[in-house]
Amino acid sequence: MNEVAHLVLSDGSTFEGIAAGWRPPEGIAAGEIVFNTVLSGYQEVISDPSYAGQVITFTYPHIGNYGTNAVDDEAVRPHCRGIVVRDLARRASNWRAEGSLEDFLVRHRIPAITEVDTRRLTRVLRDRGAMPGAFGTAPVEALLAAARAEGGTDGIDHVRAVTRNDVRVVPGASGRRVVAYDFGIKESIVRRLAEVATVEVVPATTPAEDVLRGRPDGVFLSNGPGDPAALPWAVDTVRSLLGEVPIFGICLGHQLLGTALGGSTFKLPFGHHGGNHPILRVETGTVEIASHNHNYAIDAASLADDVEVTHRNLNDGTVGGLRSASRWCFSVQYHPEAGPGPHDPTYLFGLFADLMDDFAGNRGDR
């Protein structure tokens, strides 16, 4: 049965649609509304823990056509607050499909609204910035009140809600050993790291001294949700690791590393969410197409003199990557693991392996 639903932004913008997915008992789902421009990979996007606290709007009009399967999950469960689509496919047509997207949403208790004018919604978010919103079958007045009561992601620590509470070891393809901090790590990142090292995934709150005591070859700082400025405890951890072990950071990990190196962060108007953002690799002058999912960025002017900007986002000039050779660390503000997205930047995992080997040779371990 097609049940009418509405999406209401905190500025009062209202959109009509049809309720889909899991139905919350109170008829309201709320969160910060952002848009993602991927043409495929919707399951990986929905299951990415980096979307905690957010409602995902897909700009591509036809979502769900190839179904879902367990292999494409990026986490044990999704953490997003809901999804907004134009057309939710009723049938899955793909040899890998194990179920429909509708089944996936219901199983993971994710509300959805379909038949929405997502082109208009995207224009609003592009022009006015990401903002809180609420959707569901409740009266429009109740949805507006819920949207205005929603605080968004600023100043909120979402990492503690998504990180694991135990240690997981994934055997790798070499004798190297990497400790990966789980700020909301994706499965595709773990798989890429396992191509160059055995990976020990640890909770985000793991003290630096515990990690250093085990003498790993490297430390990886993962992606994750929310405002990096709300995570001073994580910045302190990273600061304690600097210079003691090679470090590679992605997305939130990049922001935490940049902050630990003396930089500051700011919120982008509507964030970068998509699979086709152009990135300039400064030292070679080449352009990479990469997957992005973040709402915050490092202020280049705030970085110390020994920190080099290695990559730039060509859409808006923001910092796409940084490096401190003297402190054995580097990071990027995008997703080289490509889950989903292009594979142009996968060389970065090889650079991490080289950095670990160089550090070990400098330390006399090998």
C-alpha cells in the first residue's frame, strides 16, 4: 500500500513522497540531510558508518535495481538515519542479488521515503547547505518540529556509537602488522590493508601506549562519522603516535591527523559525497578520480611548516591530502579503497607499505 509521507527541512522546505523501508513507530525519522551523487554502490553507501546521524539523499533517480548481498556490506549494520530516493526499484535484477533493497532496509530498521523530487531537494541543499530534516507519515507540523529539534552533526561525537568494542585480527599478505583504529572503518578498507599487512582492528578509544607497546609496523586511522572537532580524545591519541610509528589516515582519520599536526577543521557547505570527485596529485600534476564522503575539511593555512599539502580537490580547492615526512605520516581526504568508486588512488596503500619498510629500515628492524 502506498502511504503518503513528507520530508520537511529545518528551513520549512517540504517535499511529498511515499513511505518505504522500515516504518518507525512514531512515524518520524530525523537527521542531517546530505546528498550523494553515486550512480551505483548504494548498499556500500548506506552501510558506511560515516553516515551516522545523517539521512542520505541519492541524486541518481533509480535506486535498488540490482538488489543487495552480504558481500557488499561495509559494516555489520548501517548507522544512517534513513534514505531519500526518487524511484525505489521493486525488483532486483542481478546474479549477485540475495534480496531487494526494500528487504535490506526493513531488516536493518532503516526508514525511507521514495517518489521525492530529489533534483529539487539537491538544489536546496546545494544552495543553502546541508541541514537537519525529518520525514515520515506524521503530520507536516510534527515533522517540522522534529527537523528543527535535530542538532545535525556539529559538535557531536558519533564515533563512540559506531566503533567496535573488541579487537579483530585479519591475516594479511606479508609479514607487516598494522593496527587500524576503528573510527567507523569500512570492510573494503580492511581488505585493502590486508593486501599489504596483517591488520589488527582496535576500538577507537585504544590508548596510544597500548598500541606502541606492541611495536606495530604502522598505524592506520580510519574513516568515521561526525565532527572531528568533537573528538579531542582521538586527536590526543594521534598526537602521541606521531613520529613513533608510520601513520596513514583516510577521511576522518585525515582530519584527526591534520588536527594533531596543528591544523584546524571547518565544515563544508554541503560536504563531498560521491564517487567521481577530481583530485590533483600535486607532486606529479596528475588527476585522480576518487570516492568522497565527508562534511569537514582541513584548513590549509592552519598547518605547520613541516606539513605538505599533497593533494587538492579540484572542485573547490580544499585539502585532499597531506604529509609530514619528518613525522612519518600522510593522509587523504577521500577513499582510495573504492567502495564504491574508482580505483585511481589505490596506489596509496602501496605507499603506506613503502613507508613502513623505510621506517623499519631506519629503526633497524629489518
